[in-house]
Amino acid sequence: MYGGLFSEIIVSPLDNGTESMYITVIMKTQVHPQILVIQKISSVLIHGRDVETMLEKVLEIIDSEMGMRCGTFSLRYGDTLQIEVSHGLTEAEKKKGFYYLGEGITGHVAQTGRSHVIPDLRSDPRFLNRTGTHHYDGPAAFICVPLFHHDRLIGTLSVDRPITPDTNLESDTAFLEILAGITADSASECLLLHQEKQTLIEENRKLRNMLQNAPGKLIGNCREMQQVYTELRQVAPTDATVLIRGASGTGKELLAHAIVELSNRKDKPFITLNCAALPENLVESELFGHEKGAFTGAVSRRIGRAEAADGGTLFLDEIGDLTMQTQVKLLRFLQERTFSRIGSNEELHSNVRFLAATSRNLEDLMAKKLFREDLFYRLNIFPIMMPSLAQRSSDIILLAEHFIEMLNLKYGKKITKLSPGAIRLLMTYSWPGNVRELENCMERAVLTAAGDCIHRANLPPSVQATGESAEGEASPGTLAHMMTDFERGVISDAIARNHGNLSAAGRELGLSPRMMNYRMNRLGLAGKPKK
């Protein structure tokens, strides 16, 4: 085709971070117009950074220099093709450029992997004019060539070619095939970017659904919380006893409220009793009530929480703090749903749904004879474990932003974001006080923030001190320390840009989920589960 025009063709890699190639053409003596076009296109591919902009510029060049109109790059997604890059089409028109494999000329080229030319698109029924933009007064050809990347067909390149006396469709087709080879790597990169964008859109949709479907006031999208939600929805509609376990500050009471909201007793009384908040001698009275004169200070009859919850739900928090004597009476109540007030022999009945919570290790208490085994087995019908905040580090930023919203309303502030430095400290800190500590931390930060952003200086000293050096980190001032700090900053910034979405942050940085998790653990950005 171009024999005698080239003395040498050199294919070289681009320096723009993609695998794209450009062609340096060394000519003999005469300069063919198509060679000049290839040189211009090569220059665009060398200096470009954004692949979609580069491909748009390529189509613009072949329009202005060679009169090839309505150029499009249609990329393949499974069994379909979609126009992703074009020249002379609006966004609405591009969206109409959708084809199945084998459909129309574009689908036929994608299916067969062979170039195809329609000499006059005005009269050929195979040309679908899906975008509605191909209108010519005179004859115009439609040329479509396949795009291959590493022997895989990834799409097509097509143009309209108005016919003139010197038009050579065979030469034009050969030129487009060369152009398809030059731009295939950029088109492949464009395809990957669009696929990633669609993945992010779908992931965000799922996250929004998860947020909307999170029961009660519980917040969290991590795997551990999704397991909690699953178990909650399984047990809530029943009357089964639930034992909620987890460290202090993890949100056990919020989980209890969520169970009630999804139960058949949601409109009935919900009565709570914190067994650790009362003196030992008053817990039994608070739970079962007492008669007048039952003990010093009992000046009148008083009904207990068990009686007040009749028909509804009774929630006992920190049940591991009950005395052995009260445990015996509670066991009877659990078995028979009957009890007696202190100072009375009258047997009372209460139809209650029973929920309990504890931050203590009940197995250890049983080994020390401080908690009854029979009571434990009565309580442990359906246990749910609330994870510590250190076990759900991907929820830290989500929770922080939620607390900022609440506190903005409470204090009339307008905080809209967290600085990358603040994000880094929040992700590094171990959170021994769990979600309750994070809420208190954000309250201090909101109160001390001067503008619309929370900076690291607004966080409590304990959080700042822990973030200064990670366990096992190199000595400050050394190259290893600076490199580690830089890497921690890059990953923290990516997490901030993606609002705590670790999967999206990993994709942005080109890290697989496994590598993202490894690096976060090594840099101290992923909290360690409590023993």
C-alpha cells in the first residue's frame, strides 16, 4: 500500500503511564499526506495524558486533515458495543450508539474481526444510523475497522467518508487499520476506565442501599456489620432471647433498639435496665419491684421493670454484673415468665421478649463460679457479637462523617470535610473506647474547628500522640521513616477522597484488595482486633 514511501518505521512506548505505542516514520524523499497525519496523531499520543481526550483529538485530526467525518471509537462490553469516544456527536447522540454483536455494520465488524466498507451509507439498509447524525446530500461511505489489543477484540473505529473524485476507499480503509493499531492501547485503557467507573457506580449504589437498609440507627458497611444485620433480621421477628456481646462502646444498646423496631412488639413497651449502674441491693428491686415496707425506705409499692415491660421487650444491659442471688430469680423468670415482688408471695406473670447484653467474658465468669451456667445457656439462645471499631476500620470515616452531620445541627456549625492528616490519624488510632470514643472525639473536633474542615490539631491529644509513630516504624528522620510516612499519607489521602471506601481507594492506587489490606496493616492504618 505504502511501498516505497517508508525507509524505516520505529514503534516506541509512550511515557504517559499507559502501554500505548507511537510510530516514528522515517521517509525516503516524498511525503505522503497520510504520513503527515500519522505524525500529528503520534505527537498527540506522545504528549497526551488523558486517554479519552487523546482519542477525541485523533478523531478531530482525521476530520480536519482527511475529511473523515463523525469518527467514533465503539468499545466492547461483553456482547454489546457502545460509542465511548466521538467527534461531532453530542453526549445524547453518543448514548444512542449502542449495538449488539452482529447488529449493523459496527456489530458485524466486532463479531467477525474484519474491516467493512459501505460505499454509500444513504442507500444500504445494513447501515442503521443509530445516532441519527449521518445525513449527506451526496454519496458518503461508511468505513469500520476492528480494534485489537493483545489479540483481543475490544471495539471498533468507524468514520463517514464523503465521496470525492479522488477518494480511494481501499487506501482509506488501510489507513484506518493502521490508525486502529496505533490507538488500540489507548482505547483499551479507555475501556478499563469506563468499566471501573461503572463498577464504582454500582458499588456506590450498593453502599447507598446498605445505608438505607441498615436497621435502626446502626451505621456501617463493613463485612462484620453486614453479618450483624443478617443475624438481626433473622431473629428480630421472633420472640427468641438474644444475647448481645461486645466491648463497651460498640453500640449494643443501638442493636437492641434495632431488634425491637423490626419485631412484632415495636409498638409495645421497651424497658431497659443497666445492671452495672445500680447498687447491688437495688438491682432486684428495680427488676421485680417491691411491696410497701419490704425494706428500709420502701414507703410504697413499686412495680419493677419486668412488670412494666409486660407485652413488650425487657433489655438488661451488662447482665454479667448481676449477683448470684439475682441470677437465680432471673433464671426462674426466664423459664416461667413468672416472678414475685420483694416482700410479697404473690406470683405475677409478665409476657416479655427478653434481650440481654454484656461486655464481660461470661465463660470466664462461669469458670470462677460468678455466673450460673444454667442462666448462661438460657440467655445464649441467639448470640450476636458486636465488632469493635478496630475490627471495622473501613467504617471509621463513615461514622466520623455521620457524627459531624449530627454535631453540625447540635452546635450550629458547618463542617463539611476532614483533612487528609485528620483522616490519617483516625485510621491509625486503635480506638479502645470504640464507637463511643469516636463520637466524643468528633464532638471535640467540631467544637474546636475554626473553618469548614477538621484538621489533625482539632483531634484529642491521645489520638494525635498515637498517630505520631506506628508500632515497629523506623526512627524519625531516616529515609525509611520518610518513605513509610509518605506511603501512609498517599493511602490515607486516597481513602479520604473515596469517603472511607477502601475498595475504591485501592482501585485508584492500582492495588488489589489483598495488597491494600496488607499495606494498611503494615502502615498501622487498619485497626487490630481486640484480644
